[in-house]
Amino acid sequence: MATCDYVPTSEARAREMLSLANVKEGEVVYDLGCGTGEILIVAAEEFGAKCFGIEVNSRLVEWAREEVEKRGLGDRIKIFHGNIFEPRFWLHLGGDPSIAIANADVVTYYLTLWVQEELKPLIERELAQGARVVSREFKVMGWTPVKVNNGIYLFEKGRSF
Ligand SMILES: C[S@@+](CC[C@H](N)C(=O)[O-])C[C@H]1O[C@@H](n2cnc3c(N)ncnc32)[C@H](O)[C@@H]1O
């Protein structure tokens, strides 16, 4: 399985990513490889988004869930423990068919080129037209960004891929 190490995104950087994607109140944001949930916490608290995070490392999942509870964001952020490359995982996400990457307005990731490359088929297949992908540091190979700012790349289904 393709994976990469945990390196957190600061609140300021998360804000830049979410602003570039123009996240609006009530939109659905997924962070793939969410670590301790930094991006999602900013998305929920400052942008009013409904958030879902997927993380393979169980300790990070525990920390993320603790932080979400501590901040009283349990109704706005759900963190799932799992591998984004495991198709069965996506089928049974939360046991609720409405929780699906196909319903994302915005997908965020801070993943290496290699992991992004493996993710491409899932994202290209599942995302709705107009959904945005915002990637920190790494341009997704073969996609054309609609905006770039300070090492953050914004893509849109239908325009970029
Ligand atoms: C660079 S960190 C970014 C963490 C968080 N998104 C942030 O920006 O603060 C990448 C995260 O992706 C997780 N990850 C890597 N491969 C994964 C996979 N196959 N499934 C789920 N999570 C994965 C790692 O455990 C790590 O926490």
C-alpha cells in the first residue's frame, strides 16, 4: 500500500488551502490522510464546513477524535480509521451510504506524489462535476490546476481532470 509519514499542516496553512478552494458554509470537505485533523478543524470552525477525515494510523485517529470532542465539533467532523486504498473501506464508510467521497464538495490532501498518483483513479471516478481538490505542496501529475498560490494547488473536476 502507498503511504507517507505524518507531517501536520498549521492552522495558517490550512486556512490558505481552504480559502484557495473557497470553501463555503455547509459544504462537505474530506481530508484524505487527515492526521490529527488540523485541516478539518479549521474547515469546521472557520468555514462552517461538514467534515470527514480518513486516517490509517490509529494513534493519530485517537488524537484527532479527542481534539474534535474537546472542541465540541463532534457533530461537524467525523474521523474514520482506514486505508484510502482499500475499496471495501469506502463501501462501508461509517455504515451510512450518504457518507461517500462522491458527495464531497472539496477534497484536501497533503500527500506525496506517489500516494497522489495511486489516488487519482478513485478521485477521477468518484468525484462529482465541479468538486474541488486542494493539494498542499504537490501538483497532481497530469491535472491542470485552476489556481496555484504559495505551493497550494487547486483542481476542479471537469476543468482540471
Ligand atoms: C503529510 S500527513 C498530512 C496530515 C494532515 N492531512 C495535515 O495536513 O495536517 C499525511 C497523512 O496521511 C496518512 N496516510 C498515508 N497513507 C494513507 C493511506 N493509505 N490511508 C489513510 N491515510 C494515509 C498518514 O498517516 C499521515 O497522517
